[in-house]
Amino acid sequence: MNDDEFDELVDDATHAVNDLIPDRYLDSLSPDERSNLLVQINDALTPILRDLIGWEPED
């Protein structure tokens, strides 16, 4: 898996997790807060997926 494929996997997983959060919790967030939430989800999933698939960044 190359870097772009890994990034796409993480992005897809991030949006999948975000889609599971009920709108009633997201409706009160500003656009910046929503963006920050996506970044936090992405940051949390990256090491989990890296360890799961044994991915190493390309040099």
C-alpha cells in the first residue's frame, strides 16, 4: 500500500466514523469545530490503521 492509498483509507474511515455520530450532536458545532472533530478522528484512526495493516510511510 502506498502513501496515497493509506491516506485514502484513513480518510474513508474518518468519514465513516463521523457519519455514525447522530446529527443532534453535530448540529451545535460550528464549521471550525466540525473540521476539528474530523482532524481528531483522523488523528486517532491513523495509528490504529497503521498498526492493523503494518503500513510504513514511503521514503
